[in-house]
Amino acid sequence: MPDVRRTNRGPSAAAANRAALIAAAHEVFASAGYNAPLSAVARAAGVGQGSLYRHFPDRISLALAVFEDGVAELEALAAEPGATLDDVLALITEQTIASTAFIDMVSKLPADPRLLALRDRVADLLAGALAEAQRAGRVRAEVTADDLVLAVGMLAGALSKRPGPARRVVAARVWALLRAGIDA
């Protein structure tokens, strides 16, 4: 059997390796959850575990890199003129259907300043969309951004117990129930 070794491209491969690790972690976390073996992430990315740990010294660092893209997408949507709370919640729902790993990470780990900062960014963008919905009379005045973060956590909890194909139906039902308490 021939010795098949990949050529080590050294530092020139760093950016590509990092991107491959983030993409692989997104897939692995989405299918196997936050506690999936990191060796599976490295294998899926086509890199060694040494490369994984050079870029991401711990599981939280890797997960934050994965979910940073999702939060950035939410922030971009929330910043668009005419974007509504419903638009933001729909995108959050789609992201949650795709992967409940982030919610697992935030809800099951001790408070980490990096996680709290990410959570605060989501709460801030929800607060902006919420304020507009309240001014328009679509959402009750007493609803807070923290209430919406809690609602998303409830959604994720319900979805984490369901197989992928059933998640969309469950998400619609969860929001139907939650909106009864949120809408004006």
C-alpha cells in the first residue's frame, strides 16, 4: 500500500484550514450537537487535530466562530431598511431548525464572557426590531428583548427533541403559541 501523505503547506494554508474547520464544525454540530467529537470536525475539514487546536484552543472558540456567521447574518437583516421583528424571528427560527447546537452551548455551559457577548448581540438586534414592532402596535408594550431571547430558547428546546423533518412543523406550532402572548 503506497504511503499517501498530504503535503504540509505550512502557514499558507492557515486561512483555508480555518474556513474548512468552521464549515465542518457547522455541519458536525448541526447533525451531532455541540458535544460532537472535535476529531470528527478535524476529519470532516480534512485537517489534523493540531491544526484544529492551533485555530481554536477550545470547543467554545470553535462554536463561537461557527455561530458568529449566523449572528452577523441576523445583524445584517436587522439593519436592512424595512426589516421587521417577524423577519428577524423567521431567520432565527430557520437557523435554529438547522442547528440547535448554539442553544445547547449557551444554555448548558457556565457563563463565559464570549458566549454572553454573542447572546447580548442577539438581544440587541431583537430589541431594535421589537421597539419598531411595539411602536407599530403589533407587539405588547411589556414584552422585552429578554422575553424574546427566552422564547427562542424555548423554541430551541422543543426542536432539540425532534428529528430534523419534524422541526419545521414544531417551530410553527411553538411560534403560534408564543405569539399569543407576545402580539398586541
